[in-house]
Amino acid sequence: MAEVATARRSRLTPEREAELYRAVLDLLREVGYDALTMDAVATRTRSSKATLYRQWGGKAELVAKAIRCMKPGGLADIDTGSLRGDFVALVTREDDCQIEQNVALMRGLAMAVHGNPDLLRAFKEFVIEPELEEFQRVLGRAVDRGEVRADNPAIDYVVHMMLGAFATRAMIDELPPTQAFLISYVDAVILPALGVPTT
């Protein structure tokens, strides 16, 4: 299966693939997931639908991989030597404008995921599971350094806490999440839950 996927991906250069993903994200912001069509992607990117289907299989996989590509570098690549440093590096990879745009995009996709089993499966495979694995590696390093106890029950809920910060900021405060807000949230909520001192 992996060999088939590799054969499909090898037909495009990384630059062309990134260009296609950017176009998909632009279209998602313009029309949303439900109104997004492979025809529209083909037109916007000057590709054939056959190429798109050969490369990604369908809209759900294409969108999920575009979302994954949107993230500037993997969390697992961040290793500042401290858990707080890793979290700060994570939330400052994008400026406030990018954060606001991406949160709006993800909010719209969250609604689509609930009504579309194919999109949910693709999100789990290409976005959620890789992110969970990266968080586990970061937290594993913190455990190895002695910053977090291995039996701390909050370890299993770090991703939930982070997503909560992004998802509820607009609903409760009617403001977008910003770097300053996210760093204060890490210091006030996540690190204390993990037993990590912030001073």
C-alpha cells in the first residue's frame, strides 16, 4: 500500500505538490469544504482531474494532506531543551494573522468532518494521528528529562487542552487566539496540569 502511495506521489515535484496544496487551502477559505470540487481544484491549479485523483484518490485525502502541509514544520522537530520552550516554539511558528486565518479554516472544516465519514477518516490518518504521535514524542522527552512524571494523568489530555485554547477563544472572548494568549494559556493551564513550574 505504501509503495502504491509513493508511486502516486512521485509523479509531482515537492514544489508542485506544495503549490497544489496552497490552491486547495485558498479554495477552502473561499467556498468551504462542501462546495469545493475537484473540478475547481483542477481549474485553479491547471491540472487534470485524472492527475488529482491518481495522486490523492479523492477530495477528502487531498484536503487532509493540504491541511497537514499547512503546518510550518513538525512539532517533533522542535526540541528546545524544555517543555515550556517547546510549547512556546509551537505557538510562535505562525504570526497572529496566520493563526487567525488557520483557526477560521479549521472551524469550518470541523463542521464538515462531522457530516462526512471520508473526510473524518482522512483527517484521522493524515492530520490527527501524526499530530498525536508528535505530541507524544515531545511529552516523552519531557518525561525523560524529569520535567513531567510518567504517571501524570494530564499527559493524555494535552492535545485536548491545546485544541480547547484555539476553539473556545472566539466563542468565549470573541477574539482570535494570538501568540500572547496561547503562551499565557500554556503557562496558566497546560504546564501546571503537567506539574511543570513556569518560573
